[in-house]
Amino acid sequence: MSTGCDGWSHKDPTPGSYGYMAGDYHLESGPYEKCPAVSLAKSGTKLWYHCYVTNAYGNRWTYVRVEGSSTAGWMSNDNINRQHGASTPC
């Protein structure tokens, strides 16, 4: 399994599920904390879930989009709470 930041596929199911940020964290370009940040999402921000992967370290990351924007990236599931709807594997 890759430990790189590039090449992770994702899709946007319709309708998607959603959740909220549990704190202030960066959306990343890949499913690892070391990946370059895409944007900062503040606590309470609503995120629309596309799909999730489990990275090489066994941690689940979800590809998300910030509500009301086109800003999207990977977020560790440890940083998201109050999920509504089922998660979809990528």
C-alpha cells in the first residue's frame, strides 16, 4: 500500500453523507498528515463525505468537500464527528 500523497482515487456519491470538524485541522492532499495542506477547516465546519480509505498505517481518512465551496481534500476520521449517513469506501 502506498505511503505517498498522490494517486489516491475518490468519488462523490449522491447523496453523500456528512459530518462536522471536531477542531481546526487542515484538509490534506493525500490520506496522511505529512501530505501538503489544501485548506484549513475550522471547528464546526460541515463537510460532505465522498468516500474513505484506510492508509498504510491502518488509519481511516475520508475525502471531503467543505459545504458551500469547491474546497476538497483528505481528512482523518479522528478529526470528524457527528456523522450523518453511511460512509462509502473509495
